[in-house]
Amino acid sequence: MHRTIGVRREDKSIWERRAPVTPVTAQRLAEQHGIHVAVQPSPIRVFPEAEYEQHGATVQEDLSQCPVVFAVKEIPISFFRPGGVYMFFAHVIKGQPYNMPMLRRLMALGCTLIDYERVVDEQGRRLIFFGRHAGLAGAIETLHALGRRLAGEGIPNPFEEIGHAHQYHDLAEAKAAVTRVGDAIRRDGLPRAAVPLTIGVTGYGNVSRGAWEILDLLPVRVVDPSELPGITSDPAPDRHAVIGTTFKEQHIVEPLEGEFDCQRYYDCPDNFRPIFGRSLPHLAVIVNGIYWDERYPRLVTKKALAELWERGERRLKVIGDISCDIEGSIEITVKSTEPGEPAFVYHPHGRGGRRLRRRGRGGHGRRHPAQRAAPRCLGVLQRDPRAVHSRDRSRGFRRAVRGAGAARAHQAGRHRASRRADAGLRAPETIPGLRRSSLRRHDS
């Protein structure tokens, strides 16, 4: 089985339906490159096993003879075998503590890890990513939560017609639903109690572009963040449009002295102070799609929200935290969620996150912002052809198979990686020829 690659089933979540290799790609690999694909059976994968078999792949439980195994999410440490080559989203490049045992096990067995997040071009730009699709699904879920939030406050609204992303057959069906809501807003307007409806999108990378792909189906009036105070103080707000704005670096921080310089911010973040809080009172919805690590200031803090509520400034209804860094850029993201229940209500005065109920039954969640933090929303639109990323990996498949033997010679560097993992630091890339992508990119 030297020319066979394995595709592991996903079992981290019942909502993880994605596949790293599609049936069509499996057939192309066999016909054009002589690479056979063996697929573990799965009851939740978006592509049925029969479809793989129709395209020439083998469905089998045992992948131990496959020199290279592909997956989407993290692989249990019991699955690894000595000297194996594994390609998946490892979530270790930030030194994530919860995945350090997995990384140590890989190194102890002399395995080669090819992390999708570390497959980059000569400029350090990622070549494999789901940012757009996270933005698409995240925006749909955010609008769904907005509809429920307003309804919970006794405000009938057109967003109630938007379902969960996983309830749509494909992206086209989801977009059609949002388009109908947009038509209703143009025709009938938004409820007076909900205007001006201001939506702020943070970042301008793939995640944010995906979110805007959904938001642009609504009648959106795009403004600069500096215009928000004037808009929210307008005594006659526009009921037939949603107000949308994009927050870039200069809208999030300001220098302690001198003019704003974006590169300087990323190089020396300590020389800048956060200013996003100035816009917080003027936003009804936040869609967060930025890259964040502990070197940079948070966008929304627990303290800022508590102060906002104490002042009676309660315009903010929903935060769609697509980035989903636990207590990261959005500090009230105290937990990740699942597509079946993607939102919870955060109480600024210390009661933490609780499930968002329909129409705020029992008074629950009627005065506090709903928080949507669902990192597993990606699989829900998998059937959309552009949501399948195996095409982006076809070159990687061939290189991985050809280099499976050569990669074992790279084990000399694993001792250095081991020391970093033991120290809880950011894990270095673990295959030769891959560049460390810049941590300065806004999102992926």
C-alpha cells in the first residue's frame, strides 16, 4: 500500500462532516497520479461511502498500512504509529496547551506532522484555509441569533426567518433565505425598535470577506466606523437599510504617540492603546473575524461590557465570534459551541454564559447580549463545491506520498520542537520547506 493514502473518519464532534478528500479527488488521484485512497467508514461524513466506492476508493477500517493519513481535525494520540505521516489541522502553532500531549506523542513516535495551517507560499500566506466558509456560516448563525434575540425582546423581525446554517441543504439555499429577508427589509422596513441596526465586522481577510458575502445580501449602507455616533444619534434612522462597517487596525488601536503605522503596530503592540471600546455603544451586532494572540489588546472585555450595561447603553444584541479564541479578542467567549446550539447568553454582571432560548422564555436572555462562538460551523455548508478544500491539497497529496520516506530524515529537528512543546511554547513547523506564516495576518 505504498501508493495509498488514508482518510481518517472525523470523531471530534458529531457536527464535523467535512472530508479532506472528496470522491472526485480520490478518482483523479488514482487516474492521474497512481495514488489510491482508502477511506475509513463514517456515519456523519457529508459524502456517503458508496460515493467513494463509485469513484474507485476503498472503504476500510484499518489504515495502519497507509504511509500517509489525512484528516480534518485533531487525531487521537492512540491512532498514531511510529514513523507515520499525518496531515490535519493540528491547532498547535499558538502553543495551544490542550494539544501539547498530542504533539509530544507525535514527536516521541518519530512521526511527521503536516499542519494545514503551515502550508504557505513564499510570502508566508496560507494555501489551505476555511476562512471564507467560516465567515459564511458564522454570518448566517449571527443573523439567526439576532432574530431570536429581537424576538426575545418582544420585537417581531424578519431575521426570525433565517435558520441555522446546518438546516440548509447547501450554500445556495442559505443565501436564498437571507436574500428573502433582505427583500422584506427593502419592502417593509425594520421594526422601529431595532433601528438603526448597526453591524460591525472586524478584519478584512478571508473570514470577514465570507461574512460580508452573506451580509451583502441585505440592503446594507456601508459607512466608516467614525460615522457610527452620528448614525445612532439620528432621530429618524433609516428603517430600510442595515448599517454596516468594517473595523481595520486603525479603528481598533491608536499609537501612544505619533501617527498610526500598521506595521509598527504588529511589531510593537505595546506602543498602542485599544480604542474599539469607543464604538461598542454604537453597535448592535459584532462579527469578529480577526487573528488574535495574547500580544494584542482585546476588542471586547468583560469590564467594558459591564460598564456599558451599568450606563444603560444596551444597543449590543449579538456578538458572532467566528475567530472563537477562548477569552481572547472577545473576552466573553468563555466556551466554544456546537452548530446544534451555537449561541449562549452572557450576563455582564457575573452569571456567565447560558443557552439562548427562543423568545427568551422565562425572561432568560432578554436584556443581555447573545454570544455566538461556533468553531465547528464549517462542516454545515460542506456540500457547496467551493467549501471542499481537497482540491487545494491535491499537490500536497502527491508531495506527501512521494516524500513520506524522505520526511523521516527530518527527525533531527524534533528534539528542538520537543523542548518547546514541553515549555508550552508555540510549536515550530514539523516538515522541511514550510515557512512560518506571519502572525500579523488579520485572519485566515
